[in-house]
Amino acid sequence: MKIYDDKHIKNVVFVGAHNSGKTTLAETMLFEAGLINRRGSVENKNTVSDHHEVEHERGNSIFATPLHTEWRNYKINIIDTPGLDDFIGEIISSIRVSDTILTVLNAQHGVEVGTEIIWNYIDKYHKPTIFVINQIDHLNAKFDESFQSIKSLVGNNAIKIQYPLTLEGAQCIIDVLKMKMYRFSPEGGKPEKLEIPDEQKELANRLHNELIEKAAENDETLMELFFDKGTLNEDEMRQGIKAGMLNHELFPIFCVSALKDMGTGRLMGFIDNVAPAAADMKPEQSVEGKEINAHKEGPTILFIFKTVYQPNLGQITFFKVMSGEVRLNDKLTNFRNDETETINQLFIMDGKERHPVTKLTVGDIGATLKLKFTETNDTLAAPNHSIQMKSIKFPHPRVRKAIFAVNTKDEEKLSESLKKIHSQDPTVAISFSKEGKQLVLSCQGDLHLATIEWALKHIYGVEARFEKPKIAFRETIQRSSTSNYRHKKQSGGSGQFAEVHLKIEPWTQNMEEPQGFNIRGKEEIDLSWGGKLLFYNCIVGGVIDQRYLPSIMKGILEVMENGPLVNSYIRDVRVMVYDGKMHSVDSNDISFKIAGAHAFKDAFLNANPKLLEPVLELTVKVPEEMVGNVMTDLQARRSMIQGIESNNSYQVLKCLTPEAELYGFSTDLRSLTQGRATFKSSFSSYQPVPTNVQKELVGH
């Protein structure tokens, strides 16, 4: 296979909302370049990109799939990504290693919620971006509305390179960069290249001049040429467009019918001639603050952006060559763990097909097998070149489920399988809830969850069941209370004896010290689960020996780890131990620990105990016409609306919602809004549970 240099390698990621046609466009590009003999289709489940069994079952892309094509002496690496934000991790990692983003829009819908979500990440990474309006031949295509929606998203720097035209029943595309018209047969394919019709010349010339001005704005030399000549030639325009794309200040717009192979060849030509290559991009920064230049002569540096586990192959590791070259049998160091990895195999991947190569140069994307110590986000580099690339920042999970092995014998296997899934997909989080005694799986949504369940069953051989996770309540008190407890046990020989008198009070920040006690010592404990315990030694006259006080506190802490209301952690309490009794023979640490625990529990139950629940900051972005239904649903979930902001044709609802009420919200929101709304949440604080809800939870 031909090896291309860094100036002739273009890395393009296809992004866009669900059903925008990304996979079909990728398939058509491979066909147009002659790399496949027959175009597959999503419906027939035979595209190069959507090759996973679970993708065939569900009928949509789930994984980001690296492909490549070759067009006019350039290599174009394509990463086809899913369109559903449940799989946002696949999209973000692909954006991270791309040099150009190709954002595909369905001409019937224009910019959708999924497009906007993805745009936020494109904008964050400041990546050069091309917009492609697909399905221009559809009866319900709305090119002008789609163009306006792009302008609403990115501003006036969106500029038409092309626009569609139906002429005498034939689908045509007017190209205002080349100032030509392409006319396609009903079957698509190679078009006729014609002069622009007279009735379109005025519009085409106006758009051509707008493009010249935009191109000139991005380069001082071009601006001077423009002032001197009043125009720019095609090569100069390309130079200016490329500069604008690199500055993230010019967004070219193309139109295609991927299904009919209309306009794809011209789009590939633009990617070749204009879209930036790795060599054009600004140097990346390492964690250590070093600049990483995309030079062939530099040290070998690979950034791992994706890992996949397949039963018949093991782990497949996908990487981008950030510097230097990588060759077969190279030994590289993972400086996260100081382990050495040997590149025993080297591939270019086209879906499930592996094409062996002997080396890959800077800017290229490749894969290797069976690395032992390397995961997504790791950096492999030549020995003695200690470096770590900045990690991909993945979004926080939105859906939580308690997960159990159907067969209890598989519990260890389940845990190991989930670790592998997390290492491949960092948007999956695994934690163990000590309070709920549950393994908790967190992910991006119900579709994401379904694919994890599928992988556990079909790839790892573990059948899992999911339940509503137990909520991490907290328990506290609302008033002071006193209690005493005598522990006495006699069973022949030395017995057990201890008596403890104590008072408890709610603790708040900056409150005064306890009144009416002779305070002889104080311990302030920051509890690992949040909040504080303040423990005061107020013993006078030596009625309890000092050495037993730590045991009393230990007994209190044991109760605080398993509160008497719903077995949740207790927080924000102060305890004054002020009296008691001991026995010269029968008193010991265990006796005072038991007495302290019982005295504290009795006092707690008499101090008007209160449950606290975790409350989340919830932000919901919803189309204007659907706000009413969503607000009704939120209010039914005990949400407190904090504010509403307008964002183009969407409303952003900001509210505080109890975590206990968010179970199933992802599914309900998708149903209420036909999948057009999105949300994110983060922990805000613990707040008191309403009395009626507490009665239901406690059972009285």
C-alpha cells in the first residue's frame, strides 16, 4: 500500500445528526474513488462503515469507524461517527484527532439538536469545518432554510461554495468557486460540466464575489492583491479559504446527494486541494507544556484515541501519528505507566478490514493489536522522549443503573468485563456504592445502555440485569437531644461494663461552642461522605477514663455509617460526652464502643431526624414549541425552575431536581420531544426531603 507524506494526508471526521447520511456519504466516497466495486447501504446492512453486529441489529451507527480513500494523489482518512448523542464519546474522540470536520446536514431538517451538540465540541477544539447539505434531491429538501440554520449556528462566516438547482427535471449543482454548473443524470455519478445558465449568472456572480471577499479577509497578502486587482483567481481563493478554515473563521458549504452519488467527487477534490492537512495545523501542547510539531523528522509520538475489544482479535488500538514515523517492531514507551509496548502489527483499517503496512508517517491514522498496557487517551513515544498528550475530556454520564450478574457466579466476570468496556469507552463509568451495596453503571443514555448490555452478553458472555440504583441519602438531626446507655454483660469471669451520657446537636458552619459544658477536648472530623462530626470531651471528675473516649467515638462513627432511618450516612452532628460510669475490672474498649453507639442512636432518633437527598443542577435544552410538556414533566419530578433562557429556536431550562426523581428522565424526554431535546446534570447540594416523601421512605 502506498505511503503518503504528511502534506498529502487529510484526516476528515464525518459528524452530524441521526439520519443525516454520514455513512452513505462515506460509502459513496469509497465507491467514487474505486476502492470498493459496489456501494452498500444502511438498509441492506452491508456498508464498510457499519460492520458491527449490534449496528446491524439496531440499524444505526454506534461506533466511530476509521476508513480511508485515495483521490487524485491524496489519502483521505475518514472517521464515520454515530449521529446519536448517546454515543458522544465516539464523536469527541474522533474530532480530537481530525484535521477537518465535515458536518453533514439533512436538507429536510437543516441544523438539528444533534448538530448543535456536536458543534459545541468542534468550536471548543477550534477545528476547520465544512458543512455539507445532503439529500438535495429529496422532494422535501429545503436548501435555503438549511443554509440559514447554519448561519444561525456559526454566524456570517458560513459561505456557500455551491447551491442546488433543478433544471428541466435534472438535478444540478452550481459551483461558485469554479463558476461551473454540474448536471447529473437521474442515476447520479459523473456529471456534465457546463457553463452557468444566463438566468443564474447574477446570483452566481454575487456569491462568487462574496466568496472572494471572505477569502481575502483571512490573508494580508491576498487582501492587498484584492485591492490591487479587484478580484482573486481560483488558486488565490483556495489559499484564502484554507487560511479562513484554519482560523476557524470561514465555513464552506457544499451540497450533495450521497445516495445518488451527486457532488461527492467535487467534495473530495475540495478536501484534497483546500482542506488543511496535519502539517498545516498549529502545534499541539503536551501536558508538560511542550509544543508537538507535526514533523516527519521528530521523535515518534502516537496518541491513542480509541480502543476496541473483539473476541477473535483482542484489543484493537487506534492512534494518530503526532510526530515522526512508526514502524513495525518499534518499541515505544507509555509514560503514564512507564511500560514498554512493541508494535508487532501495523494496519490501516477500513471498517473490519485490516490492511498491513510497514510504517506510517506523521499525520496518519492507523491501528495495532494486542498492546498490553495502553488505553484510550494514552501517549506512546520513543524512549527518552517523555511526553503525554492532553487527554480527551469526555462528558459526564447522564443515566445511572445498578447492575448485577444474572448468575451470581459471574459477578467477578461482570466486574472485569465492565473494566474493559470503560477502558474502551471512558463515557462509561463504573463505581461501587458502599451505602447501597451495589455496582453502579453510569452512561450517556438508554441506547448507550442497550449497547453495553449487548456487549456484555455477546462479547463477554455475561448476562446482566439492571435496577434502579439506591439513592445516596444522608441523615441528620433538627434539634438537640440527650441520652444515656448502660452496657452490662456478665458471663463468668471478667464481664463488660460501660455507661455513657451524651448530648447531640445539629452542626452548622461558624456556630458557637456548646454552652453549659466543661470542654476538655475537641475533635473535628471531616467525614468522607460529606459534612462533619464534632466530638467534645466534657468529662469531669474522671468518671470515664480518657483512654475510653476514642472507643466511644468509634461506636458513634459506626452508627453514622449506617443511619437508623434508611441505613444512609449521618452528617453534620456534634456530640458532647459529659458523664458516665466505668468499672475497674469489667470496663474495656468494646464496652464503651457499644455504649457510645447505643447512646448516640437513641439520642439521634429523639432529635427530630431528617433525611437529606442529593439535588442536581439540571439544564434542559428543548425546542420552543415543546417547552410546556417538558416543564410539566419537570414539575412532576419536584423540580424548582431557576430560569429560562432563549437560544435561537430553543429554550434552555435551568432547574434544581432531586436525583431520586430523575430516574427514567432520559427516556421520557426523548419521547416528549421526539429526540430533539438534550440535558446535562451535575451535583448541587443535599437538601431536606419533604415530610410526606420521608414518611414513605422510612415507613412511618
